[in-house]
Amino acid sequence: MAMPSSTAGRKTRMRKAQRLLAENEPGPVIVTRPDGASPFFLTCDHAGRRIPSVLGDLGVSEKERQRHIAWDIGSAAVAHHLSALLDACLVEQVYSRLVIDCNRDPSVPSSIPVLSECTTIPGNVGLSEFERARRVREIFEPYQARTRAELDRRQSAGRETILVAIHSFTPIFEGDQRPWHVGVLYHRDERLAHALMDLFQREGNLIIGDNEPYQVSDEMDYGIPVHGEKRGLVHVELELRQDLIANDEGQRAWAERLARLLPQARARL
């Protein structure tokens, strides 16, 4: 029996009211050059700082939302330039990590932070299971699903795939100066990371972080352990210091450097 139109309409309105993303808001994932010829496959987990309108500003000022706590400053621009130079597929996530961090398993507390560095995130305090679940369902899961789908498609076509995750880090953290120009991160598979670190050293003017300022782990990361290690893909995670990629000149310079060195590192494997 067909549902009465009034009941169906009411249920439709309820579903819309319960959604995190409004109909006029963008989806969480953008894919650039899905059919790019390069073996390199780029991801950018923290590309944007959007917050769904239903969440307001999460109780965080605009000045704070411009900081690293909300996104990886400069990473998306570098990734786009690199994608163009290599003709590489790029998958990026456009909502702020303050809404949900797409490089964390949703089961860990830092997935939806109530405190980021020294900043409290009032809109994340005391979330219900429903509120947490819809952030997972509408942002985290679509981003990971599209990443999986693109990797599956390449695998089905018999294409070589090398995963490169693009991130950025602050030059100062909790008062401590960070000297590295670039951090090269890895966990169980160090092949590409070590080849790339050697090439960075040969540049002669770079301070390279060997698993600095962060280390990849199953607890604190998602992209490399799940999309890289579990698939057996050659991979590396790159952290670029934000003051070096704060403008277009720096973003292009680092993209050009990576476009030159990544193929050389691949050739060494």
C-alpha cells in the first residue's frame, strides 16, 4: 500500500532536517584528474576549512578557524599544482578537520576534537551518538569510499599506483620552533620515504624530518595505514612547513620540486 502523501512528505522533511549537509552545500570530496596518466595518486585529507551551516561556527572565532587547527594551510594548492605537473589523480576533502578529521579512525577521540592545541571547540562538546554518526556518514565515509573506489578502479585496470598523502604543519607548535622544511612520514614500509629523503638531502638546502614532526601510526592515522599499507601500495606521507607554502610562489616551488623528485624516487625502488 502506498504511503499517504502527507506522511511521506513529513518523513522527507524529517530526513532533510536531520542531514548534516544542506542541499546547497558541496559534497565532502573533490576528485581532480581521475584518469590522469601518472602512477602517483595524491590525497589531501585536510584541504578545506568549510563548516556545514547547520553547525554554525562550532563556537570558534574566524581568526581561529584560519589556523592550522581547522585545516592544512597551503596543502590543497600544492596538491593541485602537483596534480597538474604529474597528470596525477588528486582526491581532496573540503570540510574542516574540526568537524571530523578524515585522517583519523572515527572510533578515536581526536576524530572530532573538543580541544585542538589550546583551543576549545564548544560545538564538539557533549555530542550525541546521532550527531557523531551523521558527521561520519556524510563527510568521513563518502571521502574514504571515493578514495577506495578510485583505487579499486586503478587496480582493476592493472595500473601501477603510488600513494602520496599531502599535508602541512605549523612552524611553531606550543612555543617550540620546528626546524624542518619537509617531513617524510612512513610506518611499516619505508621504501619510498627513504629514497625521497635521500633526494631531499641532495638538494643541499633542506632540513628533512625523518618521521618528524609526526609519525604514522594505526591509532593516529587513517589514509596511509588503510589505503596504503593494507592494499600493499608503495606510499609516503609528506608534511610541508606552512610558512614555506603560504603563498602561490612557495606553493608552486614545492610542487615543482616534488614533481621532479617523486619520479626519481620511484625509479630507485
